[in-house]
Amino acid sequence: MKNTNIRVIEGTATLAPLDQLTEEFAKDKWDAHLIPGLRYAPHTTNYYIDFQRIPVIFRPVVKEYIKHRLSTGVTVATLHRGTFCLGNLTPSRIVCTEEAFQRGAVKRILQA
């Protein structure tokens, strides 16, 4: 069964659709055009989910949370707004020890 929802971008014709998605999720700035099923308004220019403002220690957890939110059918604007707000979490505002990180303190913050 061929997945026709994924468009081939110039220079990526040799990548399989799953490889394209895996490659996109590895980046710190995701393009909504390359994520199948992600809804976005065609009249806007905001097609990105940007993780660059999020402190590095939080990025893997935030990316997993955003991947989960993708399955709920939210729009790219909602995800962009969420990552923008989470980017305001600086290490000086949140004291995150390795132990707290392991206990899931960051996940609880994201779910609030």
C-alpha cells in the first residue's frame, strides 16, 4: 500500500516516507509540510514547530510530548504556540536536577 499523503521534496527522492519522518523528527525545527496528517492553515506562513528556544535538557521530552499531541489532531499553530511558551522555561526559572528529571517532573510541567 502506497502512502500518497507524503510529498517528495526536491533532493529527498531516495528517502522512504518513514525515513523522511524520522529525519524530520530528529531536527530542532519541524516543517509541517513534511509531517503527514498535521493540519495547518494554507493562508498563513507559520508552518514550523520550533524547539530551538527550549533548553536542551528539556527538548527530548518536549519532542515526545509534541509527537503525542500530533496524534490528537491539533493544528500546527497550537503546537507552535505550545513550544513557544515552553521556550520561556529557562534553567534559572526551573531547577531541574537529574533525580527530578528521572521522576518525571518535566512531564508533569508539560501536562499542566
